[in-house]
Amino acid sequence: MHVISPHLYSTSARLSSSVTCLAKLCFKDMCFTDGYVSMQVLAAPFAAGALFLPYPWCFLTLIPSNVIGEMWIGVTTAIVVDLAPTKIRTAAIALYLFIITIIGGNFNLLVPPLKSAFQHSFSELASYRWALFITFPGVYAFSSLLFLLAFFLMRLDLKRKQMLEETMIVNQLPEDKDDDEPEGKAV
């Protein structure tokens, strides 16, 4: 039986966070296109590999999982900054980070109820594994669906805004005058 080295996990965590920072710089423009949703979906299999693959591959799959999957933080922070009015921008970022911390920080409280739900069908270790599967790779897949929904809603709002601007421009144009009528007073 292999003894799990804590150094391997800490090294993979440091490496993945460093590569994530570099990937954000390189792919920041791609994050706002259609490819971003597929990037979130690609992170889910690597996250599942951390739960189901043997040592040392379970730790090594965390590197692409973190690199691909954690790029949403910078993207959503930039969106919050762009959407918030200037006067409340700091408060909007603080509220956003508070919500993310509360939801993300307390999401692990779902593991024990899910484990006990799976314990009727699986062993204790397998029930933990499937509970973590739902809360780790499952959330990546679910978040990609939410990003896809937000993408289509933003595209729909942009089309509505464009149509509204076009109708406002048309309404502001001066009406055409008939050339047959003389200008000035009628006699």
C-alpha cells in the first residue's frame, strides 16, 4: 500500500495555482466567448479523477482541474466591477465575495447528508466518494450550465438593447418634408 505524501499534494496545489495565474493572463479574452462554458465542463472530469484515480494520479489531476476550473473567479469579478455603478463598486465587490465565501465555504456541509443517503447502497468509503463527486465535479458541471444560461441571457439583453437603440435613433430622425409645399407662410 502506498503512503500518501503530503508534499505531493502541496506541490500540486502550488503548481496549479501558479499555472492558473498564468493561464488567466493568456486566456483572459477567451473567457468571455463561447469557449468558456466548455472550459468549465472540461474541469469536471479532472476533478472526478481526483476522487477515483489511484495514487499519485489522483493528485496530479487536481492540477488541470484547478487551472481550468478556477478561472471563473477573475471573470465574474470583472463582470461585477463592470456592472456595478462607480459609487457602489466597492460595496458590490464586497457583497459578491461575501456571498461566494458563504456559499462556497458552507457547501461542504452537504457532504454528510449525501453520504448518509448513499450509505444504503454503498460502503462508507464509496458513499463519501459519491457525496464528494456531487459536491466537487458535479458543481463544476452545474456551474457550466449556469454560465451557459447567463451567456444566452446576456446575448438576449444585448439584442434587446440594440433594437431599442435603433428604434430611438429612428424616432429622433426629422420627418421628411414634402417638396411640393412651399416653405414659409401660406397665402
